[in-house]
Amino acid sequence: MAEPPSPPEPSGPDRRGFFWPGGLSARLLILTSLFVLFGGALIVPPTLAAFEEQWLLDRVRAAELASLATEVAPDVVVSEQLSSELLEVAGVEWVAIQSDGVRRLVLRGSNMSRTPYLVDLRDQAVASWLAAPFQTMFGGEGRMVRVVAEPRFRDAEFIEIVAPDAELRQELTAYLWRLIAVTAFVSAMAGGLVYLSLNLFLVRPMQRITRGMELFRTDPDDPRATVKLSGRRDEIGRAEVELALMQGDLRAALNARARLAALGEAVAKINHDLRNMLTSAQIASERLAASADPDVGRALPRLERALDRAVKLASHVLTYGKTQEAPPEARTVRLAEAAEMAAEEARLTSDGVRLDLQVAAGDQVLADPDQLHRILVNLMRNAREAIEQQGPSGRGVVTLSLQQDEGQSRVRLSDDGPGVPAKVRERLFLPFTGSGRADGAGLGLAIARELAQGHGGDLSLVESGAAGTTFELRLPGAPAALATPPQAKTGRIRRKAAPTAPKA
């Protein structure tokens, strides 16, 4: 069978490169830097607004202190020279005070050529407070600012000053550059630490897991492909554990597939010779038919049936080797007769492991006769071998019963053997792994279940323990029982007699 085409290899630079933009590390570095810079940028407007507010308050307090000189001057009036000096020291052009509802110009400088813009520090909205520094820096040259604030050293309603904003604009610009430099440094340090932490705890483990997956896809037997568990208890640790378990399951499946392929190749090689041998055996059986020996006459039909089944099975070997079982040709089959023939081939005997047939002679099931025979032989042979292994006596009972209800037939086959080992139950129906014996191939139950599922039914383990094991074969359809024939003589097979109607 042709292997499916492998996915194309990624082109371009190695995607595992540390700084390649397509890799997780590079994307994490870029995103971390952007987020930290964005966080730093959010700090700039309120910081500038606080700086401008404090600068204006300093000018207000200086002007307020300068205005106190007028309180000690004769007639509360100072000379123009003193007024100019006080205004120059305070760094303002005008100072006014309002008290008792009367606004009074305390210190006055030169006339203003432009109307100043207003900044009221008593009640300022957040939006205007954040936008004020940028209006100052980008509002133009030669502007004046009018500031209204609450007084601290005078008993008045408010103090009002007018000052040029050129010095404020210069200091704001210088402070902005210092703030940008500090923010960039802090952002770089914080971003680097965040990046290194995330790269250490997330990216590197993911790169290791991805590398293991790539190596496993290339060569599942490569020891480097096995993911080394870090022992972490977070999502990364769980991913490592699940990946390691999945790799183990895939290796087991690939090994089983390789063994199946080798088995199929070997069977294909011997199939031709086997069919020739069976044909020779059929010719010999035809010659035995002319024998007058009564023992030969009694044994010959069983031999012919066994040879016919063997030839038919050999003809389907290659089909089964392609994992495709022949579709069943279901028809009504007497379960008692099918069980007796299967017991003969499974070598159930009255002085060893015997069959207890708890079905009426007329009970029927809907199944392919040959495939039903193979299912029953596999189950009975396994039961006999399990019983024979548990002690030197090698005696036991295999019980077969039938229950028909809800349009299906349920055939139960129980034995009084030692039971199926607990470690084998989970893989009981898997090829090459479900055998509990050292010399077992683990194919019997796998084949039996496949045949049962081909009928639309199933084969399952009902219970198993020290008292024995019970398997249940479910088949669709529940044909009515036929009239019970006279009781047949049974040596190693014990059958319950069918109930008879009471005489009138």
C-alpha cells in the first residue's frame, strides 16, 4: 500500500530561529515592547499636566507674596519701579485680588497686546487638565496665560495672575524629553524582564515540544523525539505528559502495524503452498470415501467440513491481509449444531474440558455459518487453554447459552477458568497485545470481534474473575426457534432438553 504524501517542508529561514519574525519568540518580543511602550505613553499626559499645574501654582504663590508688599505701602500703593521689580521677581505681568465681591488690580505691568487664555486651577475638568500641556507647547509663540487660583496667604476669594507662557513652554519641552528618556529606559527594562520570563517559562518549553514533534514525525524511533518531562504542574507540564503518552501509543500502534505487515507478507508467501496442500488433502479424503470402515465413514464428514473451511479461509487470506474481512452471508443457523462442530475443532472432550450446551436443539441465530464457527472456535479454544493452564487436572466446563430479545440474539459463553488478568483486559481485543499467555499471538479475540462487528453486532467481555470468564456475542436478528428434534446422544457435550408440551 502506498504511503500518503508527506506535508511540504516549510520554506525560508528556520522558523525556530530566536529572532525570526515568524517565530513565537520574536512575536512575543515585539508585542511585549509595544505593550510596555503603550503603558509608558499613558503615563506621559498626566505627568506633564501635573508639572504644568505645579509650575503655574508656583507663579501664583510668588505673585501672592509679592502682592503683600502693597499692604504695607503708604495708601496701599507702590511705585511703578517697585511694582516692576516685584512682578519681575514673581515672573508675572499682572496680579489681581478679589475679596468681598470686589476685584482689585494689585500689581500692574505693561499693556497686553493679545488676550490671554484662561486656566482656572480651582475647578478643572480632567480632559482640559490633560490637554493643557499640549496646548501650551503647540499653541504658538508670544501667548499670555491667565491663571485663577485660591489664595494661601491672603484672605480673599481668589487671586488672579497673567504671565507669559514662553518659559513654561520651554520647561515643558525639556521635561517631556527627560520623561521620554526615563519612560523608554523603564519600558526597555520592564519589557526585557517580561520577555525573558515569558520566553523562559512558555516559549522555550513550546520550542522543545515542537522540536520533539518534528523529530517524531521524521523518525518515531529517534530517541531525541521523546519529550523529556519537566515535572511542571501547569498547562505546559500537562502538554508534555499528554504528548509523551501519545508518542508511546503511536509507537505501539506503528509496531503493531509493522508486525501486521510482516505477518501479511509471510502469509502471502505461504498461502499458495498451503492451498496446494489442502487440495491434496481433499483428494485423499475423496479416496477415503470408498473405505468400508465404519469409523472412517463417521469421521469423514467432519474431515471434509474442516478441509472445506480451511480452503475457503486460505482463499481469503490476502483479503484479510489488506485489513478487509469478507462480508458475511448471514442466514439462519442452528446454534446447537454450530456449537457442537466448534467444540470438536476446539478439542473439548468429556474427560477434560467439556461443553455444557444450555440451548434448545431448535434455537437459531442469524449469522454467516463459517464466520460464526470461527468466532465460537476462538472463544472455546481460549477457554480450554485457560482452564488447562490453571491445574494438572485440566478439567472444566464451558457453558454456552442464548437469550433472544429486542430483535437481537445474545450468545453467552462462560468458563470456570482462572479469569483474564487485569493488566490484559484493557487491550484484550487488540492484535498482538491482547494475549495473556507468553506463547499467544493475541489475534483470536481480535479476529472474533471483527467478525462479530461485520455482522452488525459485537463481542465483549462481560465479567472475569476467580470464578471464571464470560463473553457475550451479540448478533442482530432473533429468528424463531424450530421444532425440537429428538434428543441427540451426547458424550462430551451436555445439552438441556427442550421443554415439551404437557399431555392433555
